[in-house]
Amino acid sequence: MTPTPCRIAVAAAPPERSRVVPWRTGRGLPLLLALLPCLILPAARADEPATVFDQTMMFDAAQRDRVRARLDVSDRHYRQIEPSLAHLVATQGTHLAALDADARTGRLVDLAGFIDRLREAHADDEVIGADRALVGLLDPDPGLAPKEITALADAYGAEATIFKRRSADDSISAVATRVLAAVEAAAAGSAPTTIVVLGHGLPEEIQSYSIPVDRLAAVLVAGAGARPPATGPRRLDLSHLVLVCDDCYSADFLTNLGRAIERQGAAAGLTTAALPACIAGTSYGRVGRADVAATFVPHFWKDVIELYYIRRPRPAAVTLGDFFETVDNMMYGYGRVPVVEDGRVAGYRTVDPDAVQDPVVFVSLTDDDLATLRRLLGLPADAALPRLFDIG
């Protein structure tokens, strides 16, 4: 499938004057609530680009019930990790098909525990705060104002640098060159930095500025490679960076970016230590949605502003945990309505599949994490696995 170009713009607008439209022309992939049979698909090679992934790939009801019954978590928590667990099994879980039902359930429970340990370990990692610089890349559409990032930066004492084509005298390629230079400088330095991309996207491109995934990976690798190691071999360590993409197919783009960074780092003779943490405003195969009035308000970034700029009291900083817990929970309401039974929410029903986005947070696995994951998936000790990992 070839995705259609994505078109969005961002700004605050009164809800009563707004209507909802997709961020791109055409229809997105439908997200059905119907639960398909438990997927054990051929594992993707670590160096393969991610194609648009259909998030309807979930466990059947029986498998879900077996796993859910053995996890001591809330319904909200389970729905936040189940898509990550299902995606992991669908893309890397070929060897689990050889297990009987009970053994496979046990392995899925262990994998859920692995995801949860990573969520706990990274929950306090800072995304927006006084100790982090912000680099923003905004779509050239006039409706997307720098204040969408600078207001948040000012609220948390962060220094923000915004890149945007502002006039016909400027060019898309010139803006792309400037922002890539800033990204390379951030990768080459040690200052914690969060890079926010608000615009249009495809699985292998920041579409607003025609930046292919390989070009972005190249400047990140070049920056990391420019840092001389304290001791030992040259290392690719991007642990001081966070990348936030609020555009169509952003989970697919970030998956491709992680693979491209590892591939190019190895070609440059660097030992990979850590990739950036990454936040996707849209899940695999999903387009973004926006509320339209005088300007556009994309659902994901609108919710970030609502939760961490408009509401009081504000936290001292915005963390990864805030994204994969609170923002994710607010985003779950798009396209779904709660089903109430006996005075309690018993589940959710999809009423507008195209409105479902379900953001994704990725963290970088350590070598020990990769060894544990190979064991849980039943893979050989030297099996290639992507280092960038979906935690929900």
C-alpha cells in the first residue's frame, strides 16, 4: 500500500467552532475493534524498513482472556500495553508459534512484564523541562504557529529554537538544511535536547520538508560520531535526545529511523550504545486527525498542550511516563465511547475507526535488555533485533 500524502496544520481554536478532518487526503486504515486470531507472523529482519502496520493485529478473545487473567494490572493499564505486546509478537514472535497454548500464554505474560519493567525504568525520563533544550520543526502552513512549542517551552523554563518556512523568499530545502544542522549539533553535544516535528509525514519521510528517514539518520550518526570517546571504541550514544513526531504514520517513520541509525552507525564503525527515546503521535499505519476551525488543531499535540500547559497545577517537568500514561489515556477517547455496565466502564466501543490514533512511545534497549528479549522470544543469542522498542 502506498500512503497518500498527509496534510495538517496546528493552532488553538474554540471547540464549538471546530470540525474533525483527517490530516491527509483520502481515508486512513480502518481500526476495527474486532479481535483477530492471535498472530504469530514471520519475524521482520532488523534491517528491513517498517511498512505500514495494521494495528488491528491483536489477540483473539480467548488468548486475551488467558493473558489478562494472569496480569495483576488495571484494565486501563492492560489496554495501554496490549497493542505493544501484540505488535511485538506479530513482528518478532515467529518462534512462539511452536509452543502449546499454556506455554505461549506464559511467554506472553513474561513479555508483558518485560514491557512493564521498561515503562517503570523510563517513566521519569524528562521530555520537556528546564534542563532540556527544544528544537521545533513546524510545517510551513500559516496556521501552524511557533507558539505551539514556545508556549510550552516558556512554561517549563526550556530554551526553544523553532524552524519553519515563513515566506516565499525562503525554501523548503533551505529550512530542511538548517534544521538538520541543528539536529546534528544536538547529537554531537551532550546537552539534553528534545526535537519536536509538527507537520505531515510518511513512513519514510518528514513530508513537510522532504526529509527522507535516511537523511535524518545520517545527521544523527554524524553528530554522535563526532564526539570523541572517553575510552574504547567510538560509540553511537544518542541517549540525551528525545524525538517527538506528530504527523501521519509517525510510529512507522520512527521504527524506520531506529533501523536506519543502527545500520548507518555500523557502516561508520560506531558501536551502538543508545538510540533516542521517541514519541509517535500516531500508531502504526495511522494517519493523524485534526479539529478544524480558523486554523487546525491536531489531536495529539492539542492534548499535550491541554494537559501540560492549560491545566493547573503544572508538573515540574513533562516526562515519558506522562506521554505513555496520561496523554495516551486522553487520546484513547478519540473514535471510541465507553461501554458502561453496572455503573462501571466495562470497555470501549469504536464509533469512528478513522479517528483512532493511539500514540506510541519507544525507548532504546540496552545490550542486557536485548539478551533478555531474545530469550523470551525463543531466539538465538545472536539474533538481530531492533534496539528501538515500543513500550506502549
